[in-house]
Amino acid sequence: MDAGKLRHRVIPERQVTSLDSDDGIQTVEWLPAFTETVQAISAGIQPMSGREILTANQINSKVTHRIIVRKGRDFTASMRLRRPSGGPTYNIEAVIPDAYNGEQYLTLLCSTGVNDG
């Protein structure tokens, strides 16, 4: 993977549910998924073509973007990616290891739009 293609910055987030001890109300919030000092990571964000979306519709009708990140973190389909500068939030729908040896990068198939966070 050419490092120049990973020119975007994203912040991986995970959903955390907590129970307020005073009134018993359950709150849901999105927190950084990884605890490193630098929370934003490099990524390549690619909108899927119309043909790819039609193919993806057979599997998952929500997928609109392919996001490439370096391997080394444990991404799951319950996470999301947020741009530090604003813009859309990308909900991870599937995590796919690279086709070469599974050790260099991950492809995250994502949808955009409102989620429950």
C-alpha cells in the first residue's frame, strides 16, 4: 500500500453504554476506540463506484465507502470512523484483511449517515 494513498485522518470510535447511578438512565456515547496519545490515524477513503454499490447491494445495501487503514489495530463492525475536521461519520459494516498476506492493511467497508450515537 502506497503511503501517499493514506492521506486522510480518521478517529476510530467505539460505543460505550453506561448507567447513571443517580437516576438509572442509560446513556450511550462514542469514545476513542484506542487509547494511544494520538487518536487520529491515516486512512485512504474511497467512495465506491456505482457498479460496486450494485454488487454490494447483494450483500449489504448500506455500504458506500471503502476505507483502507494500516493493520495493527483490532477494528470491528461495531465501530465507526469520524473525521477530525468534520464531515460524514463512517459506520464500519465489515472488516476485510488485505488480499496479499493479511498483514499489511485492512479494508473497512463503511456506510455513512446517522447512527444511534
